[in-house]
Amino acid sequence: MAGVVIDDNERVLLIQRRDNGQWEAPGGVLELDETFEDGVRREILEETGVSVAVERLSGTYKNLSRGIIALVFRCRPLSGKPRATEESADAGWFELSEALGRMNEVYAVRVSDAFATNPAVRSHDGVTVTRSLMT
């Protein structure tokens, strides 16, 4: 699961992962007793130092090669400033075009989908989006 955090100026909050150096929206794995919303809030805070309100589901994505399904939620910031953490080498606000240019296709589409009105349903092979269903 991941959260695409969009501020009042329509900038996007991204992290640079410590493990592979890639930029993407913050996120992770739910803990056993956690709701989706609680998990998204926790992961974003842990990875960026920013606390958020979860607004809505913006997309569902399946990695066909690994069998992983990710739910992505649009969020808005409440407090805090982006910073590097134990889980992220860097974090910051980016204009949409710059944010999309920093990410590979399967993560960039999650961010662009958060700006759409309805949730997207997409599949990918880990690198390229292979199928899409816009609702």
C-alpha cells in the first residue's frame, strides 16, 4: 500500500528509497491489526516525517510477475516537514512533472492516477504497465 500526498499547491511528496535509490510515493506493508488508513498514515509518517489525512482510494495495482497487489490512497498533509528517515534516504515536495520524471513508469502512474477523479485498476510486469481499467 502507498499514499500519494498532494499539498495545497498540488506538489507531490516523494521518498528516495534507501535500498535501491529509487524515488516513489511512500508506502509499505500493513501490520496484522491495522486498517488501510492507519497503515498509510503510519508508513508516510515513518518514511517522511509528515502526518497526513487519508482522503480516498486512488488506484489498485497488481505486479503480475510477483503476484503483489498494492492499494494506493490519495492523502493530504496535516503537519511536519519532509526529511530523511531510517527508511528513506531523502524526502521532499515536487511539482507533478518533476515527480513523474524521477520515477519509473509503474510508480509514476500511481502518482498521476491520484489526480484523477475515479480510482484506476492497473496491472504491470514490474517495469511497464501492461493493462489498465479506468473506472
